[in-house]
Amino acid sequence: MTTYFVSDIHGQYQAFQKALQDASFSPAQGDKLYVIGDTIDRGSQSKDVLLYILNLQHQYPEQVFLIKGNHEQMFEDWLSGRGDAENYLRFNGGDATVRSFLGSHPLRRAFVNGGLPSPQVQDEARRIILAEYPFLLPALKALPLYIELPADPRTGAPAVLLVHAGIRPGIPLSRQNPEDLLWIREPFYNHYTGEMPIVFGHTPVPKLPGYRGNGPWRRDNLIGIDGGAAYRRGVLLVEWPSLQSIFVPVQAIQPDPIIQVNGQGSSLPK
């Protein structure tokens, strides 16, 4: 019975599945999985990742958990007709998620090439998605913003807080602003000195201070596990409490497509 943490999969379904396979993850054998937000957006298989985790959670409600990230929140807002549609669809990869849920529907073409579909087209896309997946919006709304795990004498694991982005230092957890839990960066990881260990995602590990290697980032009681899948780096699966990890590069699973330029093979720009 092993516990794993992962975050920021961002639609990279194949790399995520490879990480689980490499770990021999088996909820049927008692393994637990905590996904610390950002299952969707930017990656073309966003629907596959989100629906896989929601289905697994339905089958194993005491062993599989999904915490809300800023991208689940943006998708929830867009499905509800709220939020900044341009910010979500054009600048935060929401267009990839909408396309993945539209499947082969002709309307998906309106969400390609970085354009912003008209409000009418967006409304029709919402209607199509919610009609086919009526459970989706309630499931997103029900996601917790954090999970506190108690200490486990069996494994020696300390109590730990799992949260997508982090917390505002100096403020009790019960009074934290949800915006910070979903979006905070430097004020958290540069200044948190609390005694409670915190495992977080949101900021890719290469962008955290002093990071080296392929495993999680560590500093005092902070552990960052965003492997950078949003930028086609990789998916990082971390065992708790050992912090042994499996890193699956996106490029190893899904290389850049090759196109012909003047008769020569060339990778698409990253």
C-alpha cells in the first residue's frame, strides 16, 4: 500500500499513464493517489486525464483524490459562463481542453489557432459539453482546495498539507484566500517558514530557487512537485513519504511532430 503525489499533468495523458505504470500503481492493491491540481489545459488529452481521474475517484473514493488547481477553477468558471474567457482560452491553454471535450464536433475548429470565439460560439460549446458530460460541472465545483493528511505511524510519514499553489505565510489555513491557494508563487515559496510540511504544484520545479535534477524540489518543509508538463517538460510522480520519484519526459512519450521544410525534416518549434 503506497501513497503517491502528482500535480500539473496538463493534458499529458500518455506521460501520466507511463508514470503510473512505472510505479506499478494499483488502487485495487490499496495504493493511494493524490492529484494536486491542474489536470487540464495546454495538453491535447486534457479530457482523457480529467475523466480518468474522476472515474478512478468514483471507483476508489477512499484512495484517489483530486485537489482543485487554478486550471480546474478556470474551466469551471468558463463552463459556468463566468471569468475572463480570453485569459483562459487564449493565454492559459483552455482552448485545448475545450477542443478535447468537443471531440470531432465541427465547432472545435472555432477554438484553434489562438483566436477567441464569439460569445455565441462559446455558449454553444458549453451547451454541447455539459449535455454530454452533465456530471462535469458539479464534480469541478466539489473539488477541495486543499487536503490535510495526518501523520502515519505505520510509514513514519509526518502530517502534511497538500495544496495546489501554496498559502499566504502568517495567515491561518482557515482564513486563507482561495485565490492564493490556487495562484500564489514567490510570496509562498520564498517566505514560508512554518512547521507543517507542504507539498505543492503550480510552479514548475525548474523555476523554483536552486533546483537541480529531475526529482521534487525541497527546501526546509516545502516540497514542489510540478514536473513542468504544461511546457512539455514532464510528469513527476512522487512516493510519500520517501520522496522517491518517477519522472516521465513528455518528449519521450510524445515527440514533437516532424514536418517537411524544403524537403528537409524539421521539428515544430516548441
